[in-house]
Amino acid sequence: MGVCLVLHHFRKDRGPQHNYKLWTRLMLSEAELVATKTKSKGSQAQSPLTQNVTAIQGGTATLTCKVEQNDNTSLQWSNPAQQTLYFDDKKALRDNRIELVRSSWHELSINISDVTLSDEGQYTCSLFTMPVKTAKAFLIVLGVPQTPVISGFKGPVNEGDLVDLTCTTVGSKPAANIRWFKGDKEIRDVPSIKEPDSKGKTFTVRSTLGLQVDRNDDGVTVSCSVDHESLQSSPQVAKQVLDIQYVPSVKIDFSRNFAREGDELRLECRATGNPTPEAVKWKKDGAELPDPDRMVVEGNVLIISALNKTDNGTYYCEAANTMGHNSAEYILFVYDPSALAGQSGPDHAVIGGVVAVVVFITLCLVIVLGRYLARHKGTYLTNEAKGAEDAPDADTAIINAEGSQANAEDKKEYFI
């Protein structure tokens, strides 16, 4: 009946503030009525249970309040300003972002979509017993950092210069972390400055990286990565490609290792630099090429046809850009074809040396074997020849043997 009376006073022409007060009065009246009934029955309802919630700015937060045992007692969610959001399944605050998820005697859950930093704070779940029992849930809203920006590079810069790159990101809450990378390698221990924004809820983070650059840094990508819990596993990245100017590097590649009379030789000049070097120049012994008919330049390649001894000398390739010039040299020696042919065939001197060594080793083995056989060839007298037959003992046999050497020729035995 009370609900009907209060609803009767809802007026469109009185404005939302008037209607909100009437709605609050209705909710309180029903809460007091339910609490009175509960007290009169002597029931004991448990305290409500809630949990703190963390949400990402722009995401959705779910607030849940549960009661394990409840004798038909109402549940209510209110915001940090103590405005009622939901009373049981009845929506109290006109905010399209707030929706009912579940309402029963044991649970009241609501969603807050498109969460903003201003939604952060302490929310209250009330169980309308006598006295009213409450539980608090703190909603934490993470501020998402904006895509970082790298400043300070005004390229191109010269080799050896010091470059300061500054990476900046705003809007993080809590303050984000910045990491630097040069190519795929992380540069560690680069300091950051974290400054709170004007409202004190989010942070601006800056980090400055100092690099002394060289030619190897030309075309290398330097990046700063913003890490923050609101970004989960996808950090935000800003990139800067380095543009480093340097004097040309020059190298000469040749088409053959041995140049013979009558052959064609191609010398290729490889020049790299920033800015790109101008057309290369070829010289011989510090002067212009002496024979333009046989020495032809095509792009960066020098072609010398029908080589002869007069082509011997030092050839120079020069390259230049706005940063300076550099050169490389190639020393040419033209060989006689017959000399190179001998070099290209089998090395007879080496083979002859091997044969001589083998013969020497064989002769040595024959000599050693002969000496061994000679030392083991001799005459051995039998016991008979030595007079051992009639000797009573060994000593007498030896004496008899010494005296009978003259008659022992017929009793020699030869062993080889």
C-alpha cells in the first residue's frame, strides 16, 4: 500500500531530484517494514559478504553481495556518495551504465559498464536487518596509458653525434613503466620521471635515452615500450628509425685469384654510405686509366680485357658523398700462362721428396736387419767338442774345452 501511495506522487513535471527523494523514501519504508517483520520473528540473518573489485577504465565492474542465510531480508547497493543503486531488483539511480545481474534473497549483483576514474571509491552493500548490517567493497579503476610518443630526434644526424630521445605517455593510473629497446636488445637502467596530472588521479611518465650514434646505427629502430597492468600482455610501443650520415665505406671484389696474360679481369667497387655515394671513380697508380680501349668502366665495375704485363700496378676505387670520400686499392700482378699451368698441375717436387723419404727409410730398415742377423750368427760347440763327456764337473769341462779347441773342428754345429 505504501508503495502505491509513493508511486502516486511521482510527477514528471517535478524533476528527477524530487522523484529520487520519493523513491528513496519508498525504499526506506520497505526496508523498515521488512526489518520490523524480521525482528518480530526473532530470526538471525548473517552479515553480507563482498569483495574488492579492480576494473580497467572503459571496462565493466561487477559488484556482488551475498548472504548465506537470509529470512527474506532486502539487500541494497549504494555508491561512494551513498546514493542507492539497486534495492533488491529495483533500480534507484538513473544511470544507464548500471544494470542488474542477479537478485535473490541470497545475492545482489550489479554491473557498472564503461567505468570511469570517477567511479572509483567505496561501495556499500546493506542487509536490512535490525540493526542494518553492511559490507564494504572498494572499486579500483585502472587508468589506461595513452600510446607513447618519441620526441627529440631531428634527423638525419652525423656519425659520432649524441642523440637524446624522450618517450612520453599520459593518463596511466598507477604510473606506467617505460622500457627502451635498440633493435631487439633492451637498454636497461634508463631513468623515468613520473608526474601526477592536474586532478591528481593519473600520471604522465617521461624517460630520456641518450645515444652516441655511429654508422652501424643507421636504419636501426629504437623503440620505447609502456608496461602497465591495464594493458595486460599487450604493451604500447612507439618507434623511431635512426638516420645516421657517414663517410662511404669502400671495398673491391675481384673475379679471379690469379690473373694470366690474355684473361679478362673484373673488379667491382662496393661503396656504402649515407647519403648514398656518387658514381665511383677508378684510377691506376694514382692517375687516370691508361688504356680506355681495354679498361672499360660499367657502373661500379672495371673490366680489363686481354691482360698483359703492362697492366701490373695498383688500382684505386674512390667514392664520395657530402660527408667526405674514401677509397680502396687492388694490386694487380699478371702471371705468365705457363707458370700458372705448372702451378695448377701436380707438385712434382713434393712427390719426389716423398719418394726419397720412402727409399731412405727402406735402406735404413735393410741395414738394421742385416746387422741384427750378423750379430746372431756364430759357432756353438757341443758338450762333446768341449770335452764335457769325460769331465767330472763343469769347471773341468771348461778346462778340457779350452785345451781341445784344435780338435773341435769336426764337432762344430752352426746355428743361424
